[in-house]
Amino acid sequence: MVVPSPTPIRTKKTKAVGIPTIDLSLNRSMLSELIVKACEEYGFFKVVNHGVSKEIIARMEEEGSEFFGRTTTEKQRAGPASPFGYGCKSIGPNGDMGELEYLLLHTNSLSISERSQAISNDPTKFSCVVKDYIQAVKEVACEILDIVAEGLWVQDKCFFSKLIRDVHSDSLLRLNHYPPVKHINDWDPTPKLYQHQCTNNRIGFGEHSDPQILTILKSNDVGGLQVSLHDGLWVPVPPDPTQFYVIVGDALQVLTNGRFVSARHRALANSMKPRMSMVYFGAPPLNSWIYPLPEFVSPQKPSLYKPFTWDQYKKAAYSLRLGDSRLDLFKIH
Ligand code: GA4
């Protein structure tokens, strides 16, 4: 049997689709063009030459592995994941389930220092490592947002980044651990290459978009992440343990009046190796108003969304299921 190469993946119209890779060391004008295009077309891209030191990443990974390697009782000392702490299989408050365990943290410095006491045997080290990692990925997010603002001719070039730099920013850090699980379809005769399109693989983290402004995701060398690109096709994201993936969130879709799209993504469980991901969600302060910026509104392109505060949006998100289209609640019809 001839098995076709898995890349590039082709849609029905045989158009090749691939996840864009953007080199952050390129010159600014080139970068803004590439990043804007990637945010418009995919809402998802990989960044290389991001400038975050290997040490900062490795130390964070070590703390994550150490945490997940503990007994359940020890992990539960971190408190329940609602709102912040340790969670196992249950995601959010409305019955969503996944094949993972996780640690959800608010990025506020005081909150990390306090919570570290219950998370680690060496809380000073843990909080220092987490704070360094958050600082580093926040810088990557802010750099990308400033480049985006430049590329979109937004009047205040720091408008987006100021929201997540704010001391009251509601940004989060999530460490996910997907232990290997036996697939329902391990007996499935479908060649492995096609199995990413099968729906009976066990779900690690169900399909959703991120509610925030921008997400910076880093994983180990184990695959499982998929992104929904054109034609609703699920595209496997090749794991790259040295680089970051960037995901446009719902709030950035609203701020750009739909010019950027928040990317729907999911993680499938695998039956071989444990996957770990570390995900930073850059969010505004709870009382910030989110609305399409005037730069993106015109008589030809009227505002698509009603203004809302981040607090209102979060409450709406938590009242719905993971995969629901929560932005619909704020659409102007
Ligand atoms: C998805 C993105 C982040 O992981 C998260 C998730 C949150 C949670 O796990 O508590 C939510 C989910 C996420 C969106 C809808 C609501 C809230 C679970 C859920 C069902 C931490 C976030 O901010 O929103």
C-alpha cells in the first residue's frame, strides 16, 4: 500500500496548509507583515529565536515534572483548580472532562508566592522559577503584540501589550500533564498517518478557543496538540520542545473587530509517552473594557461586537461549556 506523506496537509481544494513559523529575529517591518498575516489567516503560529533562555525554560519544566511526579494527595495540597490549583480530568465548572491533570496559577506575583507554599517543598525556589518564566513569556507576548499593533496601524503601539503588562492583569499560567492512555482505537487498522482525523482518539483537552488576548504555549517533545485551520480540518501541531506556539485569543479577535481569528485547538491523548505543556494566557485586568478599536470600525466594517469588561467575558466563559462559541453572546446581529 502506498502511504502518502503527512506534510503538507491538503484540504479538499488541494490547497496546502501548514502552520506558519515566524523568526522573531527578522527585521521589524518584515515581522509585522508576517505576524499580521498569520493572525489573520490562522490565529496560530510558531515563533523561533524568541530570546527566552534555555535555563528559564528547563527550570520551569523541572518544577512541572517534579510536581506531577508527586502523589495525588501531595498534588491536592495545591487546592482545587477552581479558581486556582490542581485539577485532574475535570475542566471548568460545567462537566468538561479530559485525559489530563493540571496546575492552574494566576500570574500575580503575590498569588504565586502564597500558593507556592502549598505546591512545593521549596516554595522560594518554585515561586522564583515560575515568576522568571512568566516574566520571560510575557515579554514574548508583549513584543508580538507591539509588532501586531504596528502592522495594523493602531494609534497607540502599546495598546494591546499594556493590557497584559498592567499590574492588575488577569493573566494565567497553566501546566498540563497528559499521561499516556490506552487509545480506544489501538486496534484500529487505519494507518497511523490518518489517525489524527479519527474522532475516537481519547481527548486530552477538548476543542476550544482561548478567551484571553494571546497565548504562549510550550510543550515537551510529545505531540497531541491539534489546531483547526481551514475547512474545519484538524492539523496536528508538530511538538517542538525548544520553541513557542502563539495562539490568538477571543479578546484579540474582538479588539481587531474580527480581523484576527481566535484559533480553535485541542489536545489528543497518546498511548506512548507523557506530554507536558506550559501555557501562558495573556489577559487584561478584570475591569478593562474590550471592544473593537476605532481603527477597525468603519461604515463598511461596522462593529461586530458589543463592548464588555473582561470580568463579564470571563463570567460568560465559565457559564458555558469548553467548546461553546462564547463570542456569539456579544455579537451585534
Ligand atoms: C480555556 C483556556 C484556559 O485553559 C482556561 C480554561 C478554563 C479552565 O480550565 O478553567 C475554561 C476554558 C479555558 C474556557 C471556558 C471555561 C473556562 C474551562 C471552561 C469550561 C484557564 C481559560 O481561561 O479558559
